[in-house]
Amino acid sequence: GAVVSQHPSRVICKSGTSVKIECRSLDFQATTMFWYRQFPKQSLMLMATSNEGSKATYEQGVEKDKFLINHASLTLSTLTVTSAHPEDSSFYICSVRGRDEKLFFGSGTQLSVL
Amino acid sequence: GQQLNQSPQSMFIQEGEDVSMNCTSSSIFNTWLWYKQDPGEGPVLLIALYKAGELTSNGRLTAQFGITRKDSFLNISASIPSDVGIYFCAGQSNSGYALNFGKGTSLLVTP
């Protein structure tokens, strides 16, 4: 499997500020990581695919200038929510594809924008 | 990505009962996975299925990959209170691609 660490677990910020979320693959070098968003009582929706050393691939409807993804190393991908607004409040989860092709998830980050 | 049809949406059962939930898709998937999510946590992988017709068990959990590759079910036998949570099915079209998730089945188990 793969151990995935996500930080922070919870963040509260003022509207207009930027928030960075980190996703680390602790025991596996991940060339690809995925970022999901989950609104209350809803399913996980893919936001973007993070590729090490290249630009992220965003799903339709996800603003790449608002959700900045950096995958600078094989063990770290970051998601920055820029100029956050209350409608960005959500549960953000990263996932890593392990050696056996299974996807393992981080523990998630609950973002609340006031 | 495509969203899967997962049912039932919620279940309220007594401890000891068996549970069954399923997912269907209009598209073919090469991999089906089942996850459990507790409140405020990320999903935890329960079972992964890689071949049509495959039947796999993990303790009291059993899942099958449908022959048509468009459906899968998860059974939980002799449920216990710690089975409470939201169960998601997920399908993957090709290796390396992201997952498409079902809407989840919320399971409540009373002692």
C-alpha cells in the first residue's frame, strides 16, 4: 500500500486569504497524485491530477488559477486555494496511486472560509 | 468524471444483520473498489476488484466485480456497531486514471 499524510487536517481562514494544503506520500514515490473535493453529505469529486515535474490536469469547471497545484517532488504535492471565499469551504482530500495501482487517500483537510 | 449509481442511499439496521449495497454504471470499468469513510476522515480502502466475475472477501466483507464490468456489490455479514460509516464504490477505467465515485451508502447499526 501507500501511506499518505495530509496537512493541515482543519483550517479556518478569512475570505480573501490563501490556504495551502500539503499531501505527502510517506513510503512510496508518487509520480501522480489526485486532489478531490467533497461537500457535506456528497461524494468525492475529482478536481485535478497532479503530475510530478509538469503542470496539473484540471477537471472541467475547476479554475486552475484559483486552485494552484504544485508537485515538485515525488513525495509532495500541494494545493493552494487562492483568495478563498465561503463557497470554497469544503473537505479536500488527496490520493496517491500505490505500487499495486490501488488508490490510497489522505485523511483530508476541512476548509472553512469565513 | 462519470458518477456511479450507488444504492441504497442509506441503511438503518440492527447489529448482527447482513448488509448489501451495489453500484452500477453505464460504462465499463477495469477496476472496482470499495471504500469506507468515517466523519472528518479520508476514505479507507476495503476491497479492490480487478477482473470481471471476481469475488473477494476481507473478513466479514465480500465484494464482487460484475460479469458485465458495469456493476459491483458489497456485502457485510453479521454487522457490528463499528461498521457505521459511509461506504463508497469507485470505478477506474484504466490504470493510472482517477476514480469515479458513487454517491455513497450511509450505514447505521444499532446495538
